[in-house]
Amino acid sequence: MIKVGIVGGTGYTGVELLRLLARHPQVELRAITSRKEAGMPVADMFPNLRGRVKLAFSTPEEAGLERCDVVFFATPNGVAMQQTRALLDTGVKVIDLAADFRIKDVAEWQKWYKMEHACPDLVAEAVYGLPEINRERIRGARLIANPGCYPTAVQLGFLPLLEAGVVDAGFLIADAKSGVSGAGRKAEVATLFAEAADNFKAYAVAGHRHWPEIRQGLESFAGKAVGFTFVPHLTPLIRGIHATLYAKASADIDLQALFEKRYAGEPFVDVLPAGAHPETRSVRGANVCRIAVHRPQGSDSVVVLSVIDNLVKGAAGQAVQNMNILFELAEDTALADVGMLP
Amino acid sequence: MIKVGIVGGTGYTGVELLRLLARHPQVELRAITSRKEAGMPVADMFPNLRGRVKLAFSTPEEAGLERCDVVFFATPNGVAMQQTRALLDTGVKVIDLAADFRIKDVAEWQKWYKMEHACPDLVAEAVYGLPEINRERIRGARLIANPGCYPTAVQLGFLPLLEAGVVDAGFLIADAKSGVSGAGRKAEVATLFAEAADNFKAYAVAGHRHWPEIRQGLESFAGKAVGFTFVPHLTPLIRGIHATLYAKASADIDLQALFEKRYAGEPFVDVLPAGAHPETRSVRGANVCRIAVHRPQGSDSVVVLSVIDNLVKGAAGQAVQNMNILFELAEDTALADVGMLP
Amino acid sequence: MIKVGIVGGTGYTGVELLRLLARHPQVELRAITSRKEAGMPVADMFPNLRGRVKLAFSTPEEAGLERCDVVFFATPNGVAMQQTRALLDTGVKVIDLAADFRIKDVAEWQKWYKMEHACPDLVAEAVYGLPEINRERIRGARLIANPGCYPTAVQLGFLPLLEAGVVDAGFLIADAKSGVSGAGRKAEVATLFAEAADNFKAYAVAGHRHWPEIRQGLESFAGKAVGFTFVPHLTPLIRGIHATLYAKASADIDLQALFEKRYAGEPFVDVLPAGAHPETRSVRGANVCRIAVHRPQGSDSVVVLSVIDNLVKGAAGQAVQNMNILFELAEDTALADVGMLP
Amino acid sequence: MIKVGIVGGTGYTGVELLRLLARHPQVELRAITSRKEAGMPVADMFPNLRGRVKLAFSTPEEAGLERCDVVFFATPNGVAMQQTRALLDTGVKVIDLAADFRIKDVAEWQKWYKMEHACPDLVAEAVYGLPEINRERIRGARLIANPGCYPTAVQLGFLPLLEAGVVDAGFLIADAKSGVSGAGRKAEVATLFAEAADNFKAYAVAGHRHWPEIRQGLESFAGKAVGFTFVPHLTPLIRGIHATLYAKASADIDLQALFEKRYAGEPFVDVLPAGAHPETRSVRGANVCRIAVHRPQGSDSVVVLSVIDNLVKGAAGQAVQNMNILFELAEDTALADVGMLP
């Protein structure tokens, strides 16, 4: 059994990790920390876990994380980088669901996250946990930077096009729509039901923290600098991201075949038939990215539609996938949920 | 392996059966029928099943249902009663998710369902599939009448009170609220998004078909006639039923202890601590009924709050639970999903 | 022109007052106060008001409320009682949308609101602003206690029954469902979109502050003590209250005629035809209470369905109605909006 | 008083026309036709209209449309073109809310709408009812082609850029999101609540009927052929369209000033301050298009955000605006509603 600890389990990625890990046959949940809620049974905060998760929140000091095999950080940005070195030093593997280790350019990270990085050397060591590009490197890693939700959907959509060099990398557009759980379980007026229901809006058009993360990926796929515009929107879903990607074709190839071939062996990327439109609900609760590629009306525009559940393939599910790879388990262990429709 | 057939799989209870059975380790899905959609892969209609269910819809003639071990009817009312006898005669077990075999008084059934019953003798034989009251009889049955969604939530809420005889059975009220999937996957104006979203209404106050089904149960629990008022409401949920039950206390006992004792051994009924309020989302996708009992401000009113997912414990999940009991499997096989929250 | 001031305009009742008053032909908006947001144009917080309301928030000191003809308090409980006497003394009329002056029994109020009342004498003077029972007294009042949202829907539903004495006043039940805006525009986890969407729950079954307010009204209608159970629920609507009321008939009269006669002259109460089910969306944005009365299946149960928009007839609209009565304007001035459907 | 008739009032644009016209001080509603519902009071179908609209549906034969001053067609495509000539011949003005007269190229229209056009000469005469470009021509028209919902939001967003020639007209992208009422009040599975709630998807990427309508407008603004990609999405709103527009800057000018100047005199286009993000709810129920223009991070991408209520500025409100212009009334008569927020 893999001994698992979770730091910061009072948010949505925390409860989603627990939902998935509660049924993982190789996992023993050892601790979940929250200084504020220490002593409260987890199932008192998240009643869906009643009868399934017995743990109570504990303080970091009592948690015994150093005796775990792997620790997940489901914390705000800036927490994992303070605690990771000590854990690695005692032989614990670390999977950070926040952004601390995602961006290799530490100066860029510091600019966007507005804090000084505590351990730039670990940024260099960390493996970006997108299995579809880094599976082999994940296998031997000590420290995984679990990708952001938008970055997962957008990178998987652009990946085949940029690797193949069949679009103009100088003018890439991602128009992305996220459900409200993406904003986290924080008390804020802007994400109240009476504010976010029956409402649709763009936000952070001037610059979103996922922009440099995505650009880093796109540039590595393309092997050169890219021009990339990213506009996120808030839509009245609980869960789900729909990324609509636009590029200008620079070669006339069979895009459907390109995507199918690229993702042929991938257990968690599903390329839909030509002409299809993926729906976010088809992946609700499931660790899947569904993708369709279009070339509308014979124009030179390429349109890619990419959907994930932001809390699963966009966060907790992908983290468990990374853990499965790390510990050489079947990659889909505890990730076989069928999407919940309706 | 249990060979399973499903008649009428194009509705919400059908897709939910498939979601659950796709992961059942003892089940081999053999056929799913739809005359209208014959030939279409099920996953083309329900994209959440892509990669998980390979079956295509078949006509009833081609389906080979008579070679199955059990057949689920996920059909409109009046279909199962036409086909059940032939299946039973060839040794196939039948679980009907519709209402054909739920009400023992055939004349009453005919009045509410406005058709003649095709096989009153099978009504007499059928076992009402509420495991919490009929587990032993289900075990040996050939034909299970799977309870309605409202009836499951309401009966489980009143059961301990009426068995114990601690409320006035002459004035029982169930104020029930259902998500829109309860109306089925039928093209109707009243359940369009633009009609049902941001809207709340009662319906069928003059009389709902679940009223006689519930009353039949309540009278069997109480051992006498009851006075029962049932008001269903449509609320903008996809899934979920919340039943709020009212009765007048006729004895002064510890209601919390009464409920906890009655459901102590039940795997799928969860009595919440005193003072709690169950939420529908805590059972979203899970085969659980969560119940809380209150006695507000020392009055003589008893208030019971009972929640289920109408498609799971209220339909497909309970049907799988009944199948597990029928075939002497662990009762929670394929029913271990944790509720999806958020 | 009536010079109007609003204290505390950053919540939902505040913006709703502005939406209605912006189009009131006899009103001159003079000031809206918020110490925290002083200086910010109201339309920067509430973009629906762009181009329609020019005011900026001001501090209470700068607002010049004492030079207004009427001041609305759209504040948390306990604020209006601190400022009302000074305003009344300078001849300003006061309409309090909070609870400070609603309950005549000051001890009872103090128990439920957990603070000491600042001016019990003004509680005695205040007129409870439910025009359907108090129109004449409102006309000459200095101080109006605008009713709560649940109390408006519940009292208007029970009023004809209790006045006529045709139900058992000893066992009255109100099962009420509210949209999430009823919880106000406060940053709280429980009312986040990702918590409240696709979810339904009861709350405060042990005791809600609107219970004593409603009971006070019911007892005045009945002319005696009543037994009253109140269970509020949170439902995923932005706006809307649906109250389902239950009572036991004690006389056999024509309920439809009773309700139609009672509300014959009322501009803002609409009794639906026999057999109807009012929908909350039919009153979305409109200052109307729609009511239907049922006697299901000839039983002795009376069921009343009563719907309002909690922010209009349940708050700001009723406050404007009270203002219109106070200043002897046509009662429907600025209140002629048709409900927004869909 | 202007005598008004409505053909086909059982859909969402029909009820929205009634909501607006019921309060129009210069309008006398004379008839609303529906062969199927003839005889039924309109308020029985749309309970928000109770007490405000007394009309019943009538057959076209009984309606006396030829005695009206203006007739609105709120019908499916292909109906207005059958009846318009007769009305025009008797001196009645016609405003068609469907697509029959929107596209000047009749062959193109026939290709997209898959029927033969009944009166190509009237297409030539019809004035496209987007007041912001055609106000003077509307004034003297007999026949108005009221724009589609997507076309209104997209054209108003691109208009200043293309008129000024400051973007590359060869690669224009509109990523548009619509609420579900845009699909109309038709019984269809795809727009059921349980299908469309908590779900997001693109549709018709291969080609949508609004594409040629929008392209026609964009080409007239640009004075040349354009390359235009249009991807519509369905989002769980009742009302609202959010269009996110992308173009490549070809000149370095002050975009904020450009937009503010272009729309300076327009009563129903609101250019937000630099950096803003319009929300659909800010225009809920209001006849306004709110627009913001961005140039993210100094790139050469121009991003325009444009929101409308699809039933108001995108349909019925704009139709009333056109009627006001036609009859030389104040353009905002009956269109002064403030957006309903929350």
C-alpha cells in the first residue's frame, strides 16, 4: 500500500482527491492537514465522504507527512515550495497541484505570482506532470508539478498541431470557458451563486497566470517562440472547461488523422470523430480530455475543441494519474469512473 | 458472469444503468434494445460512455433477451407487463424500473395509469424492491418492482416513525422536490432549460401517480389506513430529490435513536447526526439515502429530511442493488461511488 | 419630487431599490451611503445601472439624509434602529427593509436577533408594511417596518384561511423555498455557485428568525395562538420564493371564492384559477404575489401555493409600494414591470 | 396610438414583444395570432402577462392584421415571406424578427435556409434593422429585417474596427456563447434542462446560418471581402449572448477612443471603460449592447467583448426600437428597462 498524505484538503481539489483516493485499492490515506480545521472529521466538511473517509484534519506538525510515500499539495500557490525540500530529503515524493513548480523561468514565475521563489533549484528538477508529453520523465521523478486546468485543456488541444508544424505559431488563440469551481472554495462575492448563475463574462483579458504556463508548453511543442492570446471566461457550470482554439493552417494535411495518431495510445485523451462537438458533461467526474478538430467551410482556420473536468483531468485526477505512473501502477487505477451524464 | 439485458436504454435511467453496470465486475452486458435507434452505438447517444460501453442498440427481436440471466426494463409504464411473462417462463429474472408491478391493488393501478393491466397475477407475485423492508423476499424473487424515486425518499423517511407508531398516521405530509431529470429524457416544452432554470413550481397537487404507491407503503408500515398528502415540486437540479416530511408526534421518544437503530445495518441509508440538514449534492451519483430527523422548538411537529439521487437510489442504483441481492453478490458491488461534490 | 436617500446600498435589496427608483417619475435620488465604498459610482459596482444612475456612494456624514423626504434602510439588522430617531425628529419618513421594527415583542426580538434593541418605543410606533393588511395605517405612518421575504409569501398565503377561521390554527406548516439572493451579497462559502448550484437543502429547521415574525402575523389574523412549523430551504434560483402551506380544514367552504374575494381589490396579489400552480419565474422582477389554493383529492388537507420575487414583493418592491402609499401616489407607480419570462 | 399585430406569439420572442409592448404608451395591441392556440388567452400560456395583456390568440384569418399599422413576425423562418406582400400592399409596415429578409444575396439565403424564397424583390427593398448603421433608412422603410441575435452582438463589436480599417480583415474570429432561449421554445431533447444545465459545448462549427448574415455586414463595413470564422456555443444561461471577437491589429491607434467616438450618440450601445469585462447579466432584460475593447499585453491581437440579451437587443427589443424609429417616436420609448441584476 502507498501511504498518502494531503496538505490542504479543505478546497475543491482536496475533496476531489479524497473522492478518487478513497476507492484506490493501493492507497492508504494517512493524513490530511488543515491547521484551521484540525480535529474536524473530513466528512463533516464534505458530507459526500460520510462512511467512506474516516480521517480527520490534522495540523501539519501531527500529520507525520515525512512517513508517507507521497504527499499531494492541494494548497494555495506558495505553500508547497516552503515544505517540499524537507519532504524530498526524507524520501517522500511530492505532487504539487498548485503552480509553484510549473514554470521553469523563475523570474517569469515571480512576476506573475508576485512572490519570491523559495527553491529555484527544485523548479529545475521538477517534472511537469502532463503524462501525454512527459510520461517517461514522470516515472523516475521525485517532484511533479501538476499542470493547471486551463493549461491541460489548451496544451492537449494545440499539441498535435504544433508538433507537426502545420499552423502559424505566430497567431494562436485560446478562448477558454471554465466552471466556477475553478475559482476555488473561497468566500468571495464574485463567485456567489447570485452573481455567477445566469451570467457569462470574460475576465483577466489583460493577463492570466495560466498564460505563461501555456506559452511555455506551446513553445516547447513548436520548438520556437509563439504568439499566443488567451481569454478565459467564467460560465455557470460547477465543473468543466471548454477550450476553443484557433489557428491559421500553414499546411494542408488530414487533421483528423494527425490527432488520432498522436493520441492513439493515450488512455485519457479521446479524439472524437470528424465533425463532433465534445460536451463538458461527457467528462464530468472523469479523467478524460475529449478533443475534436475542425476546419470550417474549407477556410484556412483550424478550430480545436477540447473539454476536461477541471477538477479531474485538470487537477486531482491528473495528480492521481501521475501518482500511478510514479509508483508503476496501472495508469487508470482508481480513474475508471464513467462521466456522469446527465 | 451475470448476463444482463436492458430494454429501453435511451432514457436517463437507461444511461445510468449503463454507467453503473459498465464497472460491475460480475456483469456481462449482452444487449440493450431500442427499436428506434437500432444499430446506433450507445456511446454515440451518450458520449460519457465512449470507450467504456461497446454495445449498439438492437431491436427487441435481435437482442436475445431470453438468453440473459436478468433483464432490466427502463421503459415507459406499460411496456414491461407485456414482455415479462415470456421472460420469466424462460427462466430470466426481471427488474422493472417502471411502475407496472409496484401497486398491488390492480384496480387502483389501472385508475392512476389509465390502462388495463396485462398480467395481474404477476403483480401479486412481484416483490417491491425496497431492500430496507423486503431484502429477504427479494433474494428469492423472479420479478422485482423497482420503487419510484419519490416513493423511495418518502417511504424511507416515514418508515421508522410508522413502524414505531409514534406519529399521528392520519395527517402525514410529504413536500417533495425533484430535479428535472426525474421527468425523463423526453422532448417537452415544460422541461426545457429556458422553462425550468431559475424557476420553482409545484405540480400535480391534485394527484400524482406516486401517491398511491407511497400510501400503500405507509399503510403497510403503519398496519392501518393513513391520511397522506403529497405535493411534488420541480426544482432546477439535474439530479436529486429532497423530501421534507411532516407529522404530528403522538409519543415522546428519542427520534434520533429510533432512526439510528432502524437503519443501523443498512449499507445505503445514512442517518445524519441530530440537527443536520442533508444536501442533495452529498448523494449525487451515489446509491445512498441520507436522512435527518428534527423536532423544531420542542413543538409536537416531527420533521424528517430525506435526500437521494433520483437516478441512483431512486432508480438505476437501487435496481443494481436489487440485482446484487438476487444473485447473492455483495450488496454494494458496483455501488461504491462516492457522491460527487461539488 | 420626493427626495430619497438609501442607507447601505451595496447589497441586493439596495441595487433592486435603485433599479426600481431609477424609473420612478416622482422620485429624486439624493444619496446612497456606504462608508466602505464612499466615492465609487454606484454603476461601477452594479453595471446594470450604467447610464441610469449617476450617484456615487457617499459617507453617512456627507449624505444629507436629514434633507430627504424618505430614507430607506437596506442595511444589516441593527443599523436602522441606531439612526431612525434622529431622522424622524427632522421630519424624514423611514422605511426599514431589515428586521429592526418588525416584531412588536421586543424581548422576543432580542432573543432571535441577539442584540439589545435601541428604541423599543419606536417599535411600538412602527407600522408593519404589509399593505394587504395595513394600508390605512401605512398612509399616516412615520416609520414602516418592511416585511421579510418569507413572511410576505407565507402570511399572504395563510391570511384568508385564518381570517375566516376555516382551518385548524393549531397545526400550520410552511415549507418554504428561497433563491440564493435571499442570503444577501455577502462573501460566504455556503452560497458560492459551486456550493449552491445543482443542490437543494433545508436549513435552520431548529429555528429561523422569520418564524416569530410570521407567527406574530398569523396570530393576529387568527385572533389567537397558533401552532406553526416553518422549514426554509435553499434552492438554486437567483430570485424567488415558493411557499407551500399546509393546514387541516375545519370547515367545508369554497376556498377558491374565499381567496378571490379577500384579494379582489389588491393590485399586487393575484389569485390563480382553481387547479393552478404558480411559478416563481412568473413574478421574476415583478411586485406580485401569485397564490393558488388546493384541496387535494377531497381530503381535509388545504394546500396553498404562494410565490413572490424575494427582492421585489419580498423587499424592494414592497418598500416602494409602501412609499407610494405614504406619499399618496398611485400605488403601482414604478411597479408596473411585467415578470421576466423566460 | 399605433395599432400593432403580432404573428406567431407562442415563442420566446413573442412573449418578449408582449412584455415590452404591454407598457408602450403609444401602442395598442390588436392581435396576436397562433392557429394552434386560437382562443387561448395569451396570459394562460405566459403567466407573467396575467393582468397585463388581455388578448387571446386568434387565427390569422380573424386577426385583422390588415387593419394594423405595423405587424411583427415572430415566426419560424419562411413564414413572413409568404404574408408580407399582402400586408405591405394594404399599407401595413412589417418588421420580421426571423431571417427571411436579412440576406441580400437570395441564392446564398436559399442555400443556408434550404427553401426557395417567395419574394426576392422584397428582399431587395427590405432594410436591415440595425439602427447603429441604418437609422436613416429605417425611418422611411416599409419592411424591416430585424437582425439575428449573434449578428447583432458580433457586428456591433467589429463595426468600429472595420470601418476604420485598423485590423486585418482576412482573419476575423467570433467565438460566441448563447443562452438556451436562443434555441427557441421548441420541444427538443438537446435543450432540455437535464441536457443543457451544467454543460457547455460548441455547435455548428461546420456552418451556422448566422455566418452569412454576419459576413454580409462585416464586408459592408470593411468595403471588401473578409475572412471570418464563427463558432457558436451553448452555455447554461436562460438569456444572454457573449461574443468574444479576435482580430490582428494592422494599425496602432487608440482603440478605446475609436469605440467611444463611434458609439458616442448611440442610446443602446455602451462602451465600457478600458480594461472592463462586460457581463451578460448587466443587460438582462435591457435593450443594450455593452462592449469593451482590449489589446492584451501589447500584442498585435485585438480582443472585443460584446454582450446583449438575445431576446431584447438581439430580438424583441431591437424590433421595438425599429418600430419607434419607423413611427418617429423617441427611440427609447418602452425600452428604458434597467438590466435585472442579480
